[in-house]
Amino acid sequence: MKWRLSVHGAIVVVAMSVSSVAVAQPSANDGTTLGQLTAIKVVPERTVGFRQSQFAGTVSRSVAAVSVANIVTVREAWESGAWAWNASKRKRFMNDRADITMLALVRETSVQQRGDQDPAGWMPSSSTSTCAYLRNWVAVKAKWGLAMDQREFTAVKSAFVRQCATPATSSSVPSPAVSINTTTSVLITTTTTTTTTTTAKPVVVGSALALLQTVRVENEYQVGYDRALFEHWRDIDGDGCDSRDQVLKRDSISLPQVDPVNCNVIAGDWVSPYDGGKWSNPSDIDIDHVVALKEAWDSGAWAWSAAQRKAFANDTSDSRTLLAVTDSVNQSKSDKDPSNWLPPLQSYTCTYLGNWIAVKVRWSLSMDSSEYGRIKNLLQSTCISLNIAPIPNVPNISGGTTVVANPPAASTNSTVTPSTASASTVAQISPGSYCSPEGAIGYYTLSGSTTPTTYVCSKTDATGVPYSGGRARWRRA
């Protein structure tokens, strides 16, 4: 066993068998870390405006073959909340050397590999160092009131629960193989016996319970809903078939009969997943919005543009959003959430919950406490092994300017350039209008300008005065 000793300022960091990174062991136990993690706010990062000079006293001091580096880099701190700090607080952050959770010994080669990535993009190769690294990462974020983006939170939570909260029984414990798709929004993991190091932010998670924990829990907004606000059964992808007929064609277990002139589905064979009912006449079939339109409105769509509501109401790009089901069963469901309605076919319960979570995550919709609690209880009992398939981007929404509600991972060495053709989650914005989620970054091109202006979804104006009603609005960043 080799030991290295590094003195940095007034503290001593001891690292055993330095491989890629060694971190000072915090005094907090697993329960404390998980409690801190639960309390951390999950919001999109602010990926513009960072300058190294905004953090006075930035130091990365080398000792032999390693460097003393901050666990949470200054860029990461900026993007997760320090952009709102004053210069004095940023200076205190950089000079908090008495707290051992702030620092790590990192080999020079690993410094380049890590860059400014959070744990969704980089973790130490040693499982022992990974757990200490994650404990310290959470401790720093909690202490300084820094947020996490959804992918970061998911990666930290799943890795910590999988590798750290439960003691390993042998040195050959399978490690997760990570499938990276930089166009989606959460991390999918499968168990193998090989070790995988991520090189970009992983973006999909298989565990339904882990994914559920990324969803915002807040009271519903139960005023103003009108079904007409969601223009539905339209042909939004230009293939000549409206969304109802598209789902009927997709879900028929036999080759459906389709009118070639207007794409009306005349006949087919359908098995309703909700109750097992078998039908051949499309008039017996309803196309169900898994997350009902009113439920979507109450949990965030009230802040959407008309174009985004239309995209949601006609979404056939992910088969979990719309399903062909028995009409009477769909009517009994109405706009209920899983706290007061589940499919009568009990064998479909877990699949239904997975679909529900996937839709809510994909469209950045919240859950109320009863909805969240019922789903969590079922995932911890009936559906304990439920995994969720990869979640694709929401459809591109044409026209107008765009807001990146869940922006893609940015390069660690450059500032993200606004784009009105972003492939991430997008919606049209209107300066001064209501918005969600708080902290989202949007862009609007002012009249006479060719350069987009950055806007932030905030509950206060630029001087810090709260908006009336406690609701967030788009204002210039």
C-alpha cells in the first residue's frame, strides 16, 4: 500500500494508492449524504457568462505527479448557482480550504480528462475513490446551496445508491455499463462485468425509481384549463395522417385497412393494454393521452406556448405518450393520475407507471405529492425491478425563438452559443410571459437584432423584486 501526503494551505490530504483521484474522506455517513442529496434543488444549469476571473484566488496547485483541485470546479459552481453570488461569496468559496470536502488530489492526466465535468460526465476509476468523491461533491453542493441539473442528479444518485450505500461483497462486483446518447435527457444503465468510464455526460437512466426522483414535486396549477388549448388529432409531421390515425396504424396487431385518400383507418385488430379488450372496429378505440391533457396543464403545461401544447397533444415520436385503448376504460380514467386510477389489467400496472414517469420526465412536468407518493410506493413494492427504456428528445417545435429548458451538455472549455435550431427540449418564449421551470434559460431575438438575447425564467425581476402571485416570468438574464 503506497501513501502520498500533500499539504495545501492549512490542511493535510492523505491519499492511498493514488491512481486517478484521491479525495479526503468526509465524516458524513451514507444517510447524511442521501439526505443532503434529496434537499438539493434540481434545475437546468446556466451555461453562459462564466469567466475564471470572477472567482478570485483560483488555485490548482501541483504536488509531484498530482494536483490539488476543487471537487466542484468554479465553472460548475457558476453554472449551478454561483452566477447569482456577489464577488465576496465567490471569493469565500475559492478560499474555503479548511473544509476537506472541497479538495481532491488528482493526477495530472486525470485533470485533463475531468475538466469541468460533473459526475454525470466523469467519475474516478477507483470504486473507493468514487464513493468519497460523490460524498464530497454532494456535501459541497449542499453547503453552498448549489443546484444540480437533472442528468447530474440522476448520475450521482444512481451511482451512490448502487456503489456506496450498500457495501460491496467482493472485488468483482459488476459495474454499470453506460450507454451514452447526448440527445436525450437521462442515463440508462445495464449490468455487466466490465468497468466503463464515461467521456461525456451520460443521459439516460434505467431504474424507474431513480428516474422518479428527478421529477419536481409541487402543487398543481388547477386554474385556466381548456381542452381547446391543446390542438389535437393533427398531422404535425406532414405524413398525411393525423395523430389518431397514426396511433391506430401503429398499435394494430394486424395490417390495418387504411383509406389511401385521407389516411382514415377503417379496420384493424387492437388489444387494449389497459384491460385486454380485443377490437376490430376503430370506433371502439380511444387514443389515450397517457398523461391526460388536463394533468399536463396542471403540472406545467400552463406555462407552455400553443406550439408546445400542440406538439404534446399529437406526440407520436415516443409510443409511451399516446396509446390505443378501449374507449370505455379511457373514459373511466378521464384525467386521473396514478394516485386515483390504475389500469384494470393488473399485469400492466408497472408498464403504465413506467410510461407515466417517462412522459413526465420527457416533457419536464411535475408531480403533486399524492401522485409522487403512490408511484414511489408501487415502485418499492409491486414494481421494484422496473426499468425504463431510453427517453428521446421532445419533438422540434417549428417557428419562433426557442428556450432550452433542459440544455445539452456544453463543452467544458467554451460558452454555449444560443441556437434557434436546438435539438434539445425547446419551446417558444415571450418576454414577460409566465414560464416554467424556474431557472430555465431561453433566447429571444429583439426587433432589429440578429443576435438572440438571453432570458431567464425567474420569480423576481432583475433587481430582485418578486413578481406578483409568486409565479415565474421570462426576464432578461
